Amino acid sequence: MKIIDTTTYYKEDLMLNLRFNILDKYVDNFVVCEAKFSHSGQKKKLFFDIKNFEKFKKKIIYLVVENEPETINHNHNNETSVLRNNSIQRINFQRDFIKQSLNIFSPDDFILHSDNDEIPKLQNINFDKLSNEIIIFCQKLFYYKLNLILPNMNWYGTKGCRIKDLKSLSWLRNIKNKKYKFFRLDTFFSETRYQNVKIVNDGGWHFSNLKNIEDLKEKYLNDENHAEFSEQMTLQKIKSDVSNWTIGYDHNADKRSLSKNKKVRLKKVDINYLPDYINEYKSKYNDWLV
């Protein structure tokens, strides 16, 4: 059985390099998908350069999405709900594009899918003996620096299944982060609720916003919630959040409802919480540790 790690990409070489190095010993292939349009719909050039990842060149399958989905609503009049729906369509379109690259693998090979900054902890997973239809990794959420954690927050990022069970990558992403009881009859008619699920606690790391100030602003203005962020995410505000170890919204609430006053404070954790690779090469990442 092969293990295929799949992700999308947008100017995230630091994160992608971490991902490759952390997962290399467990993964047979990396699929990286980049689009010529940002999630906000801006036409963009391609940034991925295989020369930056020579060590992993033989494992990488690089895909390019040339166009936007045909269902994009261009008559949005800057209406927030329409802009957000367009972004979701672009995100799902980019994710689902990955599936076409999987026909070179066996139906019983295992696919994992994450955002670039969601890295699963794989050392204790024996995929050959895994009987579950779906696997979901419960990860810790970090912000701005590798060892600044958002306390009391579980992040269900990486999800996986066998290729023969894969409906689409957006389907996999949208599966509920819960193992439902056998008497829940609604699971037989749902594409998001499943009984045969393995939840991996201590399942890895979500290194969110591991970027400099300017790149953070660019990200905010081009991601799924760009319409909500556009008026509030000034460079001054971003600098303040990073320097004070705070974020301006509650992940347990609706991310679209930003608060101008409420701040959630991050906490510094010991480097031992981090992947072995980061501990081993700590000096390379001094700028990303506090």
C-alpha cells in the first residue's frame, strides 16, 4: 500500500518545506496543486518551483488549475455572501482537481488531504492494518510562530481514505469530525456523517499564519473570508496581533463574525510539542520560534 499526501499551494515554501521533511519517511508521493486564480478571484502567476524542493523531486506530482469554476457568480456587486460562496467554489474546485492525478495509483492505496499548513502525525499509524473507511487527525492549532499555541482548541485538519472510497477531495474535507453510533440511521443517507471512522487524537499540527506581516495581509485579502477581512486587516492591526500573541476572532464561533474588541491570547509551548524534524533542525527555524 502506498500513502499519498495531497495539498493545495499558494506561495508557502516555508510551510511546504516543513511538510515534506516531516512526512517524507511516511509518504510515498506528494501531490501539490496550484491555481492560476486566488481564492478571491485574482489572476495570479504560478509560484511553485520544483528547484526549491530538489530533495523530494522524485516524489512530487505538481498540478496546475488553469481556470476558475464555470459556476462562479461574477455579478456579485461586492455582496459578502456571494463573494464568500465564490471563494468556496474556487477552493473546492482546486481540491477536486487533485483527484485526476490519482489514477496512477492502486484503489487500495491511501490518500491523505490537508491544507498546506495542516501536518498529520503519522509515526503511530499502521495504514496496512487500518480497517476504518475514513481517518481524521485531531491537531493542535499554532499561530504566527511554530510554538505559539491556541489553548483548548482542537483542529480537525488532515483527513484520509482509500482511493477506491474517495468521492472527491471536497467531500473528504467536509466529512464531520465525529464517529457516529451504529444506531444513527441518518448516517446511511448522509455523505458527511460516518460510523466507520478513526479519530486520531494527538494527530499533528496546524501551523496557521506562519508568515511575515506583509504576506499575512496578502493571505487575509485572498482567502475564503477575504470580504469580511478586507476592511479590518490593516498592517497595523496585524502587527499588533502578532506582537501581542493574539488573534481577533474566536475559532469556536463564526469566523465570519470578526470582533473589534475581543482578543484570544496565544500561549508559548515547549519545542518538544513540535515535530521531531523541527527539534532536530531547531537552528534553521529560530526566526519562527519565541
